[in-house]
Amino acid sequence: MCPRKIMNIDPNRDRCLVPELDQSKLRRVAFCVDVEIAGGPRYKDELDPDEKKKKRKDKRLRERGEGEALKHPEAIAEEKDKTGAVQVSNEVVGTEDAPNPEGVMLDQCQVEPNKKKEKKKRSEAERKERKEKKHDEAPAVSNGSPAVSGTSTPKVQDRPTTDPLRIYRRCCQLRETPILKRISDQLLAPSSCSVAAPGIVTCLDLTGSRLQLADVITLGDWLAVVPVKRLLLEDSDLTDEMTRVILAGLLSAKYSEGPKRRSWAKDDHTKIEERTGVVEKLSLKNNPKITSDGWKHISLFIYMCKSLKAIDVSMIPFPQPTKGPTIQIAHGMAWSKATSTTDIADILCKAISERLAGSRLEELIMAECSLTAQNIRKIIDGVTISGIQRLGLAGNDIDSEGLDHVIRYVRSGVCHGLDLGGNDLREGIDRLCEALSKSCPLWALSLADCDLTPDSLKPLFPALGALPNFRFLDLSHNRDLFSTPSPTSLCILRKYIPQMKDLKRLHLLDVSLSPAEAIGLAEVLPECPKLAHLNILENPQISALSTASDESDQEEACALYASLMAAVRVSDTIICIDVDVPGAESSEVVKALAKQVVAYCLRNMQRITEVPELGVGEKEVEVPEVLMHLVGHWEGFSENHDDDDPAPDDDYIVGGTGVVKALSYCLSQKESDLRRRSLSASGTVTPRGHVDDREGGMARAKIMSRNLLESARNIRARLQPALVREARAGNEMAYRRLLFLDQTLQGMIARFEDEYPECRLPSTETTAETESTHSTQSSTSPLTSAAPTFSMSPPETQQQESDEEPKLALRSRHNSDVSLASRALSLEEGRIHRLGQRVRNEILNNSRPTSSSGTGDRHTDSHPPSPLDDDQMPPHLRALQDKLYNLTGEQMREYAETKGWEETLHVLGQNAEELQRLEHEAPEEFKRFREAQIAALANAGKRKERFEIGAKDDDNDVAVED
């Protein structure tokens, strides 16, 4: 007997070569939906419009004849008897031969056959007429001419419909299943299909849908006809059979092609590539009912589908091979029989490595699949052979052995993206960083919830900074990164993030980030050349500020949002910052600042998408009115609101204090950076290296800080009219609050200019003179210690500092150190005392004639030596003394603050030398100058005797005598 042989084998059909997989499981029977849907039901016994019209006319004539008969009954009777018909209605009257001329049979049995015959004849005539109409209208429709109105037949299409919604409704009609509203609503949306390909659905999202098997079968029919590029079935309660139906439908879908001309000359040697599937991304996440059979269907789909680019099978338990029962054999030996099911990891490895589309699959996500180290090894083998670039292994409790396989995948050069979130990598981060070489193509890395600490970032960021094309980093849910008081993590981020030239996205969700650390991070964001997205959501301290209502928290929130706004404003690449939105309890200033963050993000997005060749000018960013009243002139905004009415006092307090806090945080971060730079160095010259860093330009102000400084200046300028308003109104408490804010802004601006001299304005010297005078005269007004303090210690003291001190002696003070007027007066008194001491030591004592006897007698006296003794003082110093005494303390202080103490002492020394030279070269002129000074003192009402040494214990002595 001859064996059975199949003759019609298609040599072009792709077949699965994995023996453990059955290709018939995902094969569908030829299926086509009748898409020529009729407009509505039409029954056979319905009459045509012409017949209805004729019947209506006959009925009208019959009614008219009946009316005439009722009016003239005798005349009608005579007409019937004579002619046998009524002339008015042309009604035929029955005779003896034809008793029923109207056609109605008296016998009911004879009526039924006549009706059936008439109905049959009428249906045949209608069918013939309908065929003739179709035959006549087909050329007209194909030529584009409109169909004749009033016809009962629907339009004839020369090709199938491509409307996904009509096809889905027809599938539901054929399967007798209900139309799901969620699917129909998505297909009805204009964005469901692209304009270029109207029949292809871009995305169908069925996340969370609890579909029945009948609905899934209908969906499979629809998926086999309509191409879908992206299908999301997360948490859809799918079983193995549902998964098989859906995957079979996706595998059968093809692009709709136009009519092709039949080629009679067929070449048998040329192989026609058959495209299996259209879907590019499939998500089956969180369907725990899928078992080993479902995994086989998934493996077969991965093997057969050529269009697939990304698949997500996360949160589906991966089946593990189990051992069968132990069988006892002879001689007491035991043999464990393995189960008949093959290891799913081996099947998946073969399906991935031998798939028909090769390396077209780019992404495989297997998070929380309970993978073992051996499963990871087999999957990594298949992924490496196939060339899959992105792999997700989050939440699989990867141990040391599994991490070795992951490192092997990274070193293979295939890995472009890696997700290791949810695995404890605190001990293995060093080994992972060693695999990141300079030639590694890795550009995305997720280390979310990996129990990382600040020490884990030390080897990580240098390795990531060396990568040539690194773009995405996720450090979310590592709560230990910023929970420690040491700012190690922030310093590392501030140092290495600007060095990542291609970094575009950074996630810092739930990392215990504080507002001060967020401001310090925002300061370096504009220095990242390509950074576009920052996510700082779910940080408790920042989230608390968004809903806070008290004034201190409002100021902190204002500092945060003002810093983020300044960072986005000066950046050209940042298009999104995910931060908590201020609640209804927040002040209007905080809400306006948060809106401006979004506004500047949209501006940057528009800059990226605009075409320079079109010559369209950049649109101005609208600034809320509350900010315009607060700041006045806004950079980049054509309108100037400097002359508007002042803003409310609360807006000034919240906005001004917030900007001050933001600037103080920036300065504190500078101190931390300098301190860490000093600790990282070694040797005794480490403290002296800070000055070199400053001179080398490493301590220049960031562009975001300069923007905040400009805002502080504008707020202070707008604050002056508010001060005048409250002073005239007599509201002492409001005036004191605004005055305190004015002095706080002044002190912070001066402190910032002292730290960064390049930020000083050309007219700062003259304005600082009047402002400082005003602040010291107010004895009841508090003054912030943020104002610059000047060191009067000699240079030798600074050079004799201990080499073991790691910190730089900065001039700035702590940002939260606040003083009152008494402290300001004590500081001023100390400065004047130090000035007098240096005048005595450097000018007067150095210019006195040396006398051993006089010096010895003076030291033996109980009183301290006085350089102001007229008997032993040279004449030029007495003249200088008169000149100094003629100066008031306020004038000397203003002179010292304007030109500095060093310049003041230098000028005083020059005056002493000039007077001495004048005494030797022109004694007469020197004598006239001295008499003029004495006369000026006499005119001022001052007595010369106050300079004599005999005036002891006088509390009104000037500070120079001290």
C-alpha cells in the first residue's frame, strides 16, 4: 500500500522548527467578514412605491364613487340597471355571468392559491429588477458617478471596508455576542487610526477588562481581520485558551493590500516572503492564570510573529520543572522519573534564539516572574543569540549567580537597556559597574528599589559618566539615598550629572529628597546639555509642602518652585518636571510659580519642534499678574510693570523670603562642594587648594543662581513703594515686617555678591553705601546676619592656620543665623575698634621716634602707652590726628564700607606720608594747613584738649583712641 502523500505543499509557508511547539495551536481557518452591511431589513411581501401609489389612487376613486351613490341613490340604481356600471367611479357591476367583477372571490378556499401565485410572481419580478439595477449601477459607481437617489438598494463597493468599528460590530453580530462599549469607544475616537493608514488601529487598551471567553473569541475574529499595532491586555484575567485565541488572531492579521494583477508567468524558484502578524507591542502583564500551556503559546507566538518588537509578560508565574514520583526498581535502586512536560525555560530559549524575524524583537520584559538563576541563564542565552537589546528582570530576587549571568549579558555588547529594579544590589553594584566599559552601548538603566545607599553611588556614577550614549537613569524607591544627614548623594549628583552629555531623563521618586536638596539639584539642571525630564514625585517632604498652609512652609514651597522655575527658564532642553502640584490651600504666589514651571516647559518643547526656516518668531510666555506685581520687570517679557501698584504684603513676604531661602540653599551647597573637594584631596596643602579653585573659575555662580539673584533684586526694588505705603498708613507691624524683608534681601544679595564677585552690578557701590546707612540707623529693626562680614585679622593670622583644618574659611555665615540690631551694633563697634587698633599699630607707632628711655618709662606706667602724646608726636601726625578727629564715626564707617578697610588704611598711611613730606619740603605751607585744621575744629565747637593724654576715663573718646 502506498503511503499517503500531501501534494499541495506550500514551499513559501514559514514553519516552526521547535519540536516542543505545535504550530497548529495558533493557526486559524480562512476567515472573512461580510463587510457589505445592508442599510436595513427589507421584506419580500412589501410593495414597491409605484404599486403603493396606484393602490392609493384606486382607493380614492372608490371612496368618491361611494359618496356619489349616497347622494343620488335612485339615479345610481337606474344607471346600474341600464349599463351595468357606474359612470362616476367606473365601478363594474356584477351580472349573472360574472357575479363578482371586482376580483374578490366569495369562496375563501379559492383566495389563498391566487395570493400565493401573485406573491411568487411579484418576488420573481422584484429579484429580476434588482439584478438589472445592480448590473446597471456597478459601472457608474466604479467611475465615481453618484448613485441614483431614491433607490432601495445600498451602495456597491469595489473593495472591502476598512472601518474597524463596522468590522467589530459585524463580528459581534456573527458571533451573537454583545458589543463591548470600551472597545467601540476607543475605535470611535479619531486618534484610534492614523491618517496615513486609516484601516490600522494604532493602540487598543483593554487593561483591567474582565472578558468572557465568548467576547475573547469575537475579539480574536476581529484581530484576524483588522491590523493592530499595539495591544494592551494587562490584568485582563486571561486563561490559556483566551491567550491562544488572541495570539492566533494577531498572528493571522495582515496589512490590507489593493487589488493585484494576476501574474501568469510564475517563477517557482523565487520565494515570496509571507509577513506573519502586524502587532509591534503586546502586553500580557499581570495575568496569573496563564500556566505552562499559555507559556508555550507565548513562545510559539514569539517564534512566528515577524512584526513583534516588544512583549511584556511580567507578573505571570514562570513554571518550574518538577520531578515525578520515585519508581522502585530491582536491587533496591530508586529512579526519579521526570515529568513529561519539558522545561519551559528551554522552550523559551529556543523560541527566542531561533525566531523567524531574527533580531527584530527589541524588548523583553519579565518582571516578577519568579525566575531562578538557571531560568535567567537560559533566557540570557536566548536573548544574547537573538540580539534583544532591552531586558527587564525586575523583582525576581536575583542572587549572586543570577547577577553573574546579567553581567555576562552586559559585557556581550548586545545590552542597550536593563531593568534590575526590585533586586537587592547593595553588595553587587561594584561588580555591575566593572562591566560598564567605555565601549558599552548601554543607554538605559533602572535601579529602582535596589536598596542603594550613598556609598553605592560612588562607583556607579563614574562608570555611567564614562558611557558614550547614556540617556536614562532610574533611582526611584531607594529611600536611603537622601535619608542620611550627610549630603553625599547630592554632591555626587551635582558633580556627575553635568558630565553626562547625553542624559535625557532622571527619575528620583520616593528617595527621601528634601526641598533644600531639590533646590541644590535644580541648580545644576541647566548645565546638563540634553536633560529633558526630571521626576521628583512621592518624596514625603516635598509632597507635604504642596498641601501646607502655614507661612513658613509656604515660604519653603516658594523657594522650591522658584528654583525649579528658574532652572527651566534658563534651560533650552527641559520639557517636563514631575513635581507635586500645589493644593488649594497654597498661596497664589506658589500656585503662580508652579504654573510658570509648566509654561516654560511648554516653551522649550515649542523650541524643539519649531522649524527655523519658517521664520516664526518665538511667542512670549505669559506671566501671571501676581508675579508681575511682585517682580515688576520680567526678563524676556516685553511689558514693564515697575510702575504698577505694589503687591499685597503677604505676597512680598512669601515670595521674597522664598527667594532668599533658595539663594541660601545654593550657597550652602557651594560650601558642601568645596568641603568635599577638600576632603577628597590629600596632603598638607589641601586647605590652600581652595583659593586656587576659586581663581581657576570652579566657584563661579551657576546660571540658575544668577537668575534667582536677579529676581531678588527686582523684588527688593518693588518692595520700596510698599514700605512707603505702610509708613504713610502708620501700620507699624506691617512696616516692620516689610523692613525686615528688605534688610534680609539686602543681606542675601550682598552675601551672594561677596561669594561671587562677578555677580555685582556696576552701581552696587553707591547703593550699598546708602542702604547700609539706613540699616544701622534703625535700632529697632532686625537685621539678618546674612549680610557680609569682613575679616579684620592680619594676613599673617590666615597663613598660620592649621593644615589639618579641611574647611575653607568662607566669609558667609549660616543661612539660618538671624541677629537683631544689638548684634549689628556690636559688630560695627568691633570693626571700629579693630580699625583703631590697626591705625595705632601700623601708622602711629611705626611713625613715632624711637626713644628707649621714653618707652621704658611708658611701659612702667600703669596706663597703657598712648601714641597721641603731643610732646613726643611728630607734627605731621598731629595734623593727621586733627584730620581724623574732624571725621565723624559715620563718615569713617561709610568710607570703610565703600572702599574697604584695607583701602582705608592705605589712604590714611598715604596721608601721613604726604603730611610728613610737606613738613620737610614746605614748612610754611604745612604750618598754614595745621592752623586751618585747628580753626576748623574750633568752628565746629570741639576742644583740642580731648586729644591730650591727661583726658583719662572719658567715655566719649573716639574709637581711634581705644
